[in-house]
Amino acid sequence: MYCLVIFTFHIVVARENHKDRDCLFVAMLSHGDEEGIYGVDYPIGYEELMAPFKECKSLVGKPKIFLVQVSTISFIMNLTKEMNS
């Protein structure tokens, strides 16, 4: 459900009229890897998350900034191993 909510939110925001805005800034924090962001129900790829904004006519020619911070399970496990050594 989590990824479905994120993706639905992105589509709704991308369909808004942004003519009075100078740029788009999206910040997302979650677990993930090089492929995408993990959700409760399924992962979403980065390109899939950005696609609705690429098609938004009122954002053409405006900066679009995506700040994505993901933590990986392997990084957390390695950090835990180092702390326990």
C-alpha cells in the first residue's frame, strides 16, 4: 500500500498546474538500492517515480530536483557487524 500511495501522490502532483511555481523539489527517504525505493507492498524504480513529472507540461523548462535518500539492508547489516566486532 505504501508504494501505491507514493506513486498515486506523484501522479496527482504532476497533474497540477505549476505555471506559478519556479521549480519542483521532491524529497523522499526510505529503504532501497540502486534499482529503486522499497515500499511495504513492492519496490518502485526511480525512473517510474520521476516519469509523471517529465510529462507535466507546466514544469517544462523548470528545474526539477529529486532528493532521494535510501538506506540499504546490506549497509545496515555491515554497520551492525562493525559495531559488534
